[in-house]
Amino acid sequence: MIFSEFNFVPELQEGLDAMGFEKATPIQEQAIPIILGGKDLIATAQTGTGKTAAFILPVLNEISKGDRKGVSVLIIAPTRELAIQIDQQIQGLAYFLGISSIPIYGGGDGKVWEQQRKALEMGADIVVATPGRLIALLAGGKVNFDFLENLILDEADRMLDMGFSEDILTIVNYLPKKRQTLLFSATMPPKIRKFSQQILQDPEQISIALGKTAKGVSQYVYHVYDGQKEALVNSILKSQDFQAVIIFCSTKDKVKSLFKALKKNFKVEAFHADLDQNERELIMSSFKNKSLKILVATDILSRGIDVEDIEMVINFDTPNDPEDYVHRVGRTARAEKKGKAVTFVNEKDRYKYKNIENLIGMEIDILPNPEDIGTGPDLKKSHSGKSSGGKRPGGNKNSPGNKRQGKPYKKQSRPADKKNTSEPVRAKQEAKPKTASSSSDKGKFRERKNIKGELE
């Protein structure tokens, strides 16, 4: 289906033409007519499927035809990065419409707070907000939603995982009861369906290829001991001149440790929750314009970023949740392009690895370790919990290799350091999530809380 078939107002269609948008994605094709029809909607779709435009385009179309008296649309997102990205997409699509939007998020200083407050007082057609900061503004009487027509929850599953369900219900109490509510989620566990019953009215439901990775991504796995991981990352990064790579670690401490090790040989930055907003924006700007080519990050970057032409995703740690794997891998091979995803699997990760394969419905090709790295554990043997396949960490070159192996990266002329320069956090420690709350709200509401120990 092409966009002209939606019969958008001419100014919106002109913007789509100027941006080169012609054919709608499946989520757009199914969601846009429902939203234009005024129905509530629950939509399940992975990131990278065009879901943001699926809800932005129809609400822009309706705003442009209506009598604008105040904030017409409220979009709630779990993180500041996603809120900023949505706002940027609105500005691009609304260029010929004269519709205004403003992102509201925490993490800034008093100057940022004052800028957001003044912008709201001046008026905006669309507000894109994180829950905690919005609640603070609502409590201070700084936002008027009397004329609101649309409430949109993006990445609803992640917001509930981060503990924002009560905050969202608090926000809903400030909104008109007569409104259209749209809920977009990458997954649809029972808790999301139960939660939706509290805020949606007789919603339509659509689901797009849940749990599948993009066709253009080539997926591989290395069987490694923890002590081999840093050397293997160095080997991969030296194998060619990559223009855009994201390396995902399970905790911010691992991100910091790997960043220190890699910066000796590469131009690299670390992206995690301890950075302030200015640092985050500077790093992301450098990564988007390709002046920075390698980013080490937590799962804070697995959703809600739109960077073109990411060539490779490296999972330094196997994700605990198989759906997180889909989101990480979804950073590459976007918009029908090609990309590569590599995952490091150790002895403790064999069950996580199997759950990932079950979710995506395919076996992931195993790559043999480079000779200078040494043989890793043989995870194809029985799930006895005992390691096999040679010595730690280098292994025994005469030990049996992994079956179903793919093509290895070419061997480097200069072997990487075999020493284990950073001792990873024990698995038992990783399993204990940490939570954090905003100091400004004195614990009543959470600006940022993540079950995996990350902040918004």
C-alpha cells in the first residue's frame, strides 16, 4: 500500500514525498486506517518496523484538520532518548503543517526544566514525555490537557518493566475521559493486556511478526570463556574498517570496563545510565554522523534509537531475555538493509542461547574462534553444566571443534592480548536487579526505574 492511498491532507503528503516515503510498512498499513477511524488500538510490533510513523502520521493528519486550542496529543515513552527521537520525527513529518511538538524528559539541570516549563506555557500541539518528569509538571499545574484528543503509549512493555504502571495511571487521571488511546508494544505479555483494560475502550488489536529478526541480518555466535571475550572483540573490530558498531553489555560496570580496554586501540565511547543528558546527546550525535564508529552500551540503547547503516551488533553478553536479543539485533539491518549480529555465549549462557533460537525460530550459525583466541567451551554437548573443549581461557587446539560452523573472520596479523583485563560480574550478582528513583519526587513517583539496574 502506498501513502497516497491514505488520503492525507496535501501538506502532510507533501512532507512524505519530500522525505522519499512511498510504500507503507505492514504496521503502518494496518494501524493508520484504524487510528484515522477513531478507534482505540493495541499494536504489537518490533522496533524498526515503522511503528512510530504508524501513529504519528494519522494524528498529524487529524490535528491539521481540527480547531487547535491546546495540547491535542500526548505521547508517553520510557526513556529520554526515545522521547527525543519521536519528537524529531514529528518535526520532520510536520514540516509543512506548522504543527508544534515538545519533548519533556528528566535528567537535565534547572535550565532544562525551565525551558520545558516555558515551552509548555507558550503552547504545543503535541507533547512527548517520560512519565516521571510529566507527573512533576502536572503536579505543579504547568500542563493543561483539557483539549487532549489522543493518548499514545510507546514501548508500553518496557514502561511496565521499568515500574511505570502506577505513574501512567496517575497521568491518565489528568486526561479527559473522552479520548482515543493507542498502545504500542514490542511484546504482549499478560500484564500488558491486563493493564490495557484500565485505559483503553474496546480496542482493535494488530500484531506484526512478533519475535522475528529482520531478514537482512546475518546472525552468528561464538562459544567463548569469559576470559576470551575482550581478545575476541579486538579481533573482530580489527578484521575490517567498520563504520558503525554497537557492542552490548549486560551491566553498566561491564560497559565501563570494556570501554577502558578498547579505547587503547579504537576510538570508542561508552553509553550508560551514569551519563548526563548533554553527554548522551553529544555521543549519539557523533555516532549518527559517523565521527564515532564504535559504541559500547547497555540495553538502554537496544530500543528507541534510529541510527542508519549500523553494520554490526556484538552481544558481549548473551541477553537474559530472548526478546532483548531481538531488540539488540534490531539496531542493524533496518529499512531492508543488510547487517551482522554476533553473540558471545559462555557455559552459563547455553539455556539463554537456546531460548533465543526458540523465539526467533532458527538456529544461529556457530563461528570457530580465531586461532590466536583459542578453543572455547563445547556447548553442543549434554547440558550437564560442566565445561568442555579445552583449557581456560585459551583452550586446547587439539580438542574437538564446534559443529555447524560458519565462515570465520580473517586472522589478524597481530594477535590480541589473551589476558583477562576485566573480571566480569558473577552471574549470581547479575541476577539481582537494582532500582533507582528520582530524588526530586521524594520517592512518590519514579522518574526512572529499570529492573535490569538501568536508569531512564
